[in-house]
Amino acid sequence: MDKLNMSRHISGKFNDELEAVRNQVLNMGGLVEQQLRDSLRAIETSDHDLAEQILQRDAAINKLEMQIDESCVQIIAKRQPAASDLRLIIAIFKTISDLERMGDEVERIGRVALESFSNDQQDFLVSLENLGQQVLAMLQKVLDAFARMDLDAAVEVHQMDALADRQYEALTRQLMTYMMEDPRGIPKVMNVLWSARSLERIGDRCQNIAEYIIFFVKGKDVRHVSSDALRQALTGQQ
Amino acid sequence: MDKLNMSRHISGKFNDELEAVRNQVLNMGGLVEQQLRDSLRAIETSDHDLAEQILQRDAAINKLEMQIDESCVQIIAKRQPAASDLRLIIAIFKTISDLERMGDEVERIGRVALESFSNDQQDFLVSLENLGQQVLAMLQKVLDAFARMDLDAAVEVHQMDALADRQYEALTRQLMTYMMEDPRGIPKVMNVLWSARSLERIGDRCQNIAEYIIFFVKGKDVRHVSSDALRQALTGQQ
């Protein structure tokens, strides 16, 4: 793994601590990614047991967030990091908060899937496939961008969200048409709508993390900036 | 305002900086509170102009978040705070992130309200009243708890969320019944459902902030703990 110029630290122990906390974040991200992938697979194959496992595994993600939080606080208190190290730690604080909330969204999807399986109402769930795969690709890309603090990949995630938003809107329109055509199916279609919204929120959170990466690499806060303006700002700087 | 033992700092300037950043957070919270109150009023009175204003004012909240973020980074870099000061700054980082996302939810509510007014579809929006008032009360209580770092008020917010969740569930069931009875009304009822979910999320975020306050006061991480367990843990410690 790229050491991000960490060799310049006088204290080798400080390097190790920063590296350890970055690895913890990647582990946490890996867990969330696995949860999301499993939730999509559970939906695709109507796998009741897998959906159950998703609910059980969310606690591990929550625990990791608290551990990483604590590690970051320890590092700030002990090492009094400045400039770029501090920016990295701030980026980590924010990233794990988004990862944890993504975990909650996946848990919601798992819960909806379970309920749908139990009531034999899973027939519309598969319409989540496209949006789900797009959001999973965003999560993979943003974790990869985080691992390498890769600016280009982060900007790409920012752009991928536009497609996820369009997929979400198309799906919402389609599901509302179903409901109007067959009102008895409203409860099961609603479940799919909630899950679609959860997926869309996960995409938004991937975009948040992409922004923290850009903030770390460029020292530039790009929240609340459009994709076009972002591209322009970054190219203008290079 | 209670100075939270800040007088113990050797540097009077450090005190002033911490105090200034806390005031910024309260300003930001005040803005979000005003936005939420106005969105409920816009819904109640079908006030198109007020809903427009809500959309325009969200940018100010986003800007405040970035300013406070920057102030916190400056304080960490310059003052190298330890222990309780560091916990306060961490709590602030997290609090403003939740406040900003609440602002986004209110903006969504404003957008839905505008769309509903334009299409003359506002008749179900008023059913948001109870949930909206409960969530507004939670937000007021949690900002008050933050201003005074008041543990009891924070615990109370944690408990208020249970009622908000019940109100949200009752409303969801009621709205789904409407949709089944009159499928032509589905688009307008869906708008109310999205807004109800936004309100429920704002309540969740108030609960998050309550947990950061408890973390600051007790030095104890109470995320992912039930209300009962929380009460028990806090009483056991006192």
C-alpha cells in the first residue's frame, strides 16, 4: 500500500499508527461492501438466510466505527498532527461516519428483503438490480480511491453518482406506475421504493467520501460543488 | 452562556476561539431550526413564497458547516487540545455534519411542498403536522442541550425519538391506506411519504447529536445503545 509520504515522519511509531488506522478504515469499508453485495445477492436469489446474516453483521460495522474514532482521538492527543496528517484524520472521521450510515441503509434493505420473502412479496425486488450494481461499483471505486488517495478515481465517483440518480428516478417512476395499475400491490412496491431510496443514499455517501478524499489530496473543500464546477476547479489548479 | 470550565485554559485566546466555534454551531443550529419551522408553516398555510425561501437559504447552512470545520481544524493545529477540549471539537465536527444533513432534508421537504402547491396536490401534506412538531421539539431540545452541554436534556432527546418513530409508522400506514383506496392520488401521497421520511431522519439526527453531547459530557460512547440501556448506563455511573 502506498505510504502517502508517511516516511517523512520522524516518529516511526506515528507512521505505524496512521497506517493502522487507514487499514482499519479499509477493513470497515470492505465489510460495508460485502454487506451491500450480499444484500443484492439475497434479493436476486431470494435467500432468506443471507438476508438474516446481513442484519447480524451490522453490529460489527458499528463497533469498527467506534474503534476507529477512538484511534483517531488517541492519535490527535498523542501526536498533535499538523497540516496533511490532520487533514487525513479529519477525512477519516468523516469517512467512517458515512460508512457506518451506509451500513445502516444496507441493514434496512436486508430487513425489507426479509419481510418481502416472508410475505412472498419479492417479485418487484429484482428491479433494484441496475441501481444496486451501480451503487456497488461506486462503493468499490471510492474505497479504492481511499486506499490510494487517488484524486482521479475520487472525481470519477463524483460523476458516477449522476447515473445512479437517473437510475433511481427512472425506477421510482416505474414503481409508481405499477402501484397505480395494481393498488393491491402497493405494500410490496413500497418496500422496493424504500430500498431504492436506501441505495440512492448509499450512492450519495460514496460521493461524500470522494469529496473527503479530494479535500485531503488538494486541501480544497469541494462539498456543495457541482460535478462540472468540480472538474473545472481541479483542472484549473493542476 | 456556561463556559464549560473553559476558564482553566492558560490561554484566554484559546477560550475565545472555542467559545466562538460553539457560537457558530448554535447559529448553524438556529438556522436549521428556522428552516424546519418555516417548512412546517409553509405546508400548513400552503405558502409558496416561504417554500421558495427555504430552498434559497440552504446554501447558508452548507457554508456555515465548512467555516466551522475550518475553525476546528485551525484550533486543533494551533492549540493541540487534549482530553475534554478535543472531545468537544470532535463532538462539534460530528454535530455540524448532522445539522448540514438535516438542512438537506428540510430542503427536500421544501421542494416537495413547492411541487405539491404547483400541482394543487397539497391536501395530504397537512398530515405531517404531528410528526413535524415532534421533530421540531426534538431539534429545539437538542440545540438547547448542546448550548448547555446538558446531559439530562440529551437523554430526553434520545427518548423523544421513540415517539417520533411511532408517529412516523402510524402516518406511513395511514398514507398507504389512502393510496390503496384511491390509486389516482398515489403521486401526491408519495410526496407526503417522502417528506415524512425526511422528518423521521431529522429526528434520528437529533438523536445522533444527543449522543455526541453524552460522549462529550461523560466521555462515554453511547452510539448504538438502546434508550433503556442508555438510561441504565448513565444512572449506574452517577
